[in-house]
Amino acid sequence: MMSRLDALKILYKYTENIPVISSCGNTSREWASLGRRDNHLYMVDTMGLTPSVAIGVSLTLEKKGFKKCIGIEGDGGVLMNPNSLASASYLNPRKWMLIVFDNECFASTGGQCSLASRIDIAKVAEGFNLKTIQTDNAEDFEKAVQKSIEEDGPIVLHAKINQENQKNPFLNDDPAVLAYKFSSFLN
């Protein structure tokens, strides 16, 4: 099974000009460690809200030249806010793609088990009539990323990962500065 960092390295190759919104904690720290870009919005202290923010951004991009808006969230965050999946189904944002990294734990808060060991997040997404792709290895993940970027959404890419965390410094950036850089990129 791949690590989150291995998956992020793959995603990074395909998102030079695609808006990417990453969840709080280890996900954003690992994403930032690959190289900061103005098209990345690193969410701080917002577990579960990344999919909703990505929906809003993707809806504003409908008439702009961006192929996709990608949200990156963990299994714990998705289970904290399943309403984001309902919103994606109802609003049908064509440019929305959500990557769910599922390690069956809250890795950013100490590794406590999440309910993902008993709840199939891909089936939940399918229950909301969302296109869903499941992967559990780097090769399939890369193919799924390439395919999902080219297809209309909404799309949920459910990626099973191991519980490994890369040690990276905390993101101490002012959220207003992060938002300004991201919105400047979009405009």
C-alpha cells in the first residue's frame, strides 16, 4: 500500500496549473514539502471542510479555463462532513474532484482509529451518485489521477494508503496570506 506522500508526489506532477485545496495537518504539510505553489491552498484547522471549499471554488471556475479544482481530504474529514458529498451530488460541479486519502485513522491528531475501517467511503460517495474510483497502489492511483483530471466531475478518488506520516514543519503561514496568493492565482 502506498503512503500519502507517495500519492502526493504523483499528484504534484499533474497539477502545475490546477487549483488544489489540501486538508489540515499532515496532508498540507506533506503537500507543501513538495514545493509551494500559488495554486495550492493549504487549509489550516479545517478538518472536513476541504471538500466544501473545493466545491465553491470549482463552481466559480465553470467559465474559466481551469480543467479541474482538486480537494484533498482524509477519511476522518470526509466522515466528519458527509454533507459535502451531498452538496457535490446536488450542485454537480463539473470541475470538482475530491481525493480521499483513507488510512483508517486520524493521522494528524495522533493516529486514533477512524470509522473508515467499518464504513466504505467509496460506497458512501456512490450512494450520493458521485463518480467514484478506488485505488490502493501507486500505479492505479496515477492512472486514476490522469483520467479524473480529463473527465467531467464531480469525481471522488478514494485512495487507500498506509498510516505513515512524513515529519515536516508546521505551516505557520497567515491564512489570509495563503488565501490571497490562491485567489490571485485564480484571477
